[in-house]
Amino acid sequence: MPTREHILQAADQLFYERGFESTSFTNIADTVGISRGNFYHHFKSKDDILEAVIALRTERTQAMLDHWEAQGGTPEERIRCFIHILIANRTKIMAHGCPIGTLSSELAKLDHSLLAQATSLFTLFRAWLARQFVALGRKKDADTLAMHLLARSQGVATLANAFHDKAFVQSEVDQMNQWLAAIAAGKQ
Amino acid sequence: MPTREHILQAADQLFYERGFESTSFTNIADTVGISRGNFYHHFKSKDDILEAVIALRTERTQAMLDHWEAQGGTPEERIRCFIHILIANRTKIMAHGCPIGTLSSELAKLDHSLLAQATSLFTLFRAWLARQFVALGRKKDADTLAMHLLARSQGVATLANAFHDKAFVQSEVDQMNQWLAAIAAGKQ
DNA sequence: GTCTATACCTGGATAGAC
DNA sequence: GTCTATCCAGGTATAGAC
């Protein structure tokens, strides 16, 4: 793997696991197996790495959403894909929270200039979910429903991280799926 | 105000607004109006300050819960007090998130020894809410309902912080109150 | 109890040899 | 493209005068 990609991948993981601020160049250098001085051939600054990491996550997220869309299936099934992330990633979520939520929170506290770009990762999901709810016939409140579902998954991620409770995650996912089914059936 | 209390109050606020790690002794010293060297007469270390801040928050939270309990009223009204925090503190929440949720997330990433004590702040709410749901006749799933409500409020706090959307907070609070009313009426 | 001065370390970042 | 050596700012923490 090219060094630049290798740095990016290590930074992506470390920023998630330890947070942006508390991840040092030394940490990344040790992971990648290069010297600290070599960074600046590939990136201007630590913020420059963060920007590239956010871009990488944006790309991957968009690809995932496109994939869910391309698979065919009903809007309900697509939204279920979103809900299912909590199950698929639950081990990581219990250990480190949601990568988007925790990064946004951290950058908000740091008053960091890249906060808006981190938040736009949320917007990707928000807009995609809203489109699915429109397809379910909820044109008027599609965005409200999208935000509602986003909020519930964020809350589950935060408490899963705090309490490390697998059963709680499963229970909440079940409830979200029930809620979604009621929406799809026009009963809510 | 005694200097120790003054330091504590400033640290409490700064840890909330800027995060624990990125708050420096210089920040606190400037706020309080003392020199950096003077800290160590009152606290052993920065972690020692954090421990005292968590203890302070625990005390205040417990007092608030006791107050809600002492006011009389139905369990439903008490739980409504909890939900109402999102409205009462919405300006701060939109700016800095939930003080408990963001601290827990940060300490989890730092792998900090005081994480468990921060998480116990959640437990205070969790146990109190569960007791109210028991009083509502939901003995069997009281804790599940408590965690559900806690998760929803955490999710709202995270997204309110990301999107700075007052109307979203209000909409979610309304939905939580409706959900609660259905529970109280035995319809859920 | 509060101050100044300072030690010591680690952070990000730079210069220049190879 | 990668390294070593180094700089400088800022962090926590300590010593000791007042």
C-alpha cells in the first residue's frame, strides 16, 4: 500500500479509537512504521490529515448508501440496512461509540474549523434517509422522520459505549424496526 | 467564594464547554484569576480536579432527582421533568452537547481511569427513571424503558449539537411526551 | 495560601542529509 | 521518499520565596 494511503488508514482508525486530539504523530508513525519527519512529505499538517480522513469517510459512506440503493428492494428494506449498522458494528460501537457522532462532538468542543465537514457526514445519512421516507409516501415529514431515526441510533451508540450492553442494542434495534414497520404500513 | 470551590466551578464549566483534555491549567487559572502554581495547593493533579468535578455533578444531579421526587405529582409528571431538561438546557446542549454523554465519550477514548465514575452519572438517571416506570406499573420492563428514554435524550443532544436546530429538539421532546403518555395510559 | 521561577516532557512542525 | 536532528510552544507538575 502507498505510504499516504497507509497513513490515512491508520489515522482513520486511531482518530476513531482514541479521538483526534489525543492521537499523536508518534502514535500514527508507530502504527504505520515510518518516522515522524516523513509525515510532512505526504501531509501539510495534522489538520490536513483530518481533512483527508473525513473525505475518506465521506467517500466510503456515500458508496455504502449507493450500494443499499442499487440492491433494489423496498424503501423499508433500505432503511432497515441503516438500522442494521448498529448490529453489524456493535462491537466497535460499544468500544468507541459512533465514529461520526464522537468526531462531531469532539470537534465541536475544540471549536475546530473542520467541524462543518464532520457534520456533513451526518447530512449524508439524513438526506438519504429522508429520500427513503419520501418513497414510503411521507413526503411532508420525511426529514423529521430521518432526524428521528438518526437521533435514536446516536442515542443507542452513546449508551452502548457507556454501558457495553449488547442486549440493549438488540432491544433498541428491534424497537426501531417495529417503528419502521408501522410507518411503512401507514399506522404511525 | 473559597478558591477551591472557585476552581471546581470553573473546571466544571470548562470541561463541559471545551472538553477535559483540551482544557489546560492556564485556561482554568485565567478564569479563576489565580496563578498556575497555586493549583497544587488545592488539588494533587488534573485528574484530581476531574474527580472532584464528577463528584460535584453527581451531587447536583442527585439533588435534582430528589427535588423532582419531593415535589409530589405523578410518576408521569416526574419523568416529564427529565424530558424537559432538553428544553431547559437546549441552548447549552446545542452549543456543547450533553455534559454527561460527551464526558463519557471523551474518557472512553482516553481510556481514562475515571470513566466508570463518569458513567455512574448515567446510572443515577437510569435507576431513578426505572423507579418511576415501576411506579407506573411497568415493573417487568422498567429498566428497558429507562434506557430507552435515556438513549432518546442522548440522541437528541448529539444531533442538536451537530445541527443547532431548536425546532428539532422541540419536536423530539413532544414525541417523547406522547410516548410517555401512551405508556402511562397502558397503551404501549 | 499565593506567588514566581523553573523543570521536564511531549506535542506539532522544520531543515537538511541521504 | 525517508531518515535524523532539531526547534519551539505548550502541557503538567515542582520548589521555594513571600
